[in-house]
Amino acid sequence: NLSLVAEAQEVTLEVQVPDDLPAVQADPDRLAQVLRNLLVNALRHTASGGNVTVTAQQMGKAVQISVADTGEGIAPEDLPYVFERFWRADPARTRTGPAGAERWSRRSGLGLAVAQSLIEAQGGRIWAESELGRGSAFHFTVPAA
């Protein structure tokens, strides 16, 4: 259970989902796999005292789900590549970032590439925003039912 992981790490895990959110046209097992991957990454990159927030909202004919963290963030030059298979940040570059930033380079690889293919196969899209030293947000959309 990821809420237990967050508690053990002293990271606040918050979920903000409106009651009137429409159903989606997507495989629930694949959505759970993507969401779990994004949450595991967010928890991995967020230090004690930080926050991980999951939000969902209707965006036209789609539902957007976001996982945001207050972790170390991703360098702007690395952000375009995070969904590529086996891509890793250059550890020499990330060492100059905030404490802990070098962890990103050792722990990324297939997870985000798989998440991207699962979301795109269901008619959605996935993207990331990040600010080094302030955190990251990963967003994906799936069609509303």
C-alpha cells in the first residue's frame, strides 16, 4: 500500500478527486499500473517532509490525472527525454543540482516509457513538467466515457 510507504517516508500523500468526475473509457488495470508507477516515482524522489498530490479533473471530453511532488525535480535539459526507453540523466550534470538529484539518473528507465505506451494505446497522452529543486508533475489524459 503506497499510503503506508508515504507514511514511513514521512511524505504527505494527498488525493483530490471531485465527486462528479465522469467515468473513463480505459482499461482499469492499465490505468492502475500507470498511476502506481507515477506514485512510486514521486515517492522515490520526494524527501521526508515533502508532499505528493494526486488530482483528477475533467478536461473537455477527457479526464486528466496528475501526480505532483515536491521532490528534487528534473533538469530542463533532461525533461524532454524522461519517456524514452532506457534513457538516464547524465550523472555528471545532475550532481550539480540540489541534494538527491543524482538519484533520478540511477532509477529511471523503462517505467515511464511503458506508462506512455499504455496511455497512448487508450487514446490518451502523458507529459511531465518539472522545476529543478522544486518538484515534478506528471499528467495524463484518458477519454471520458
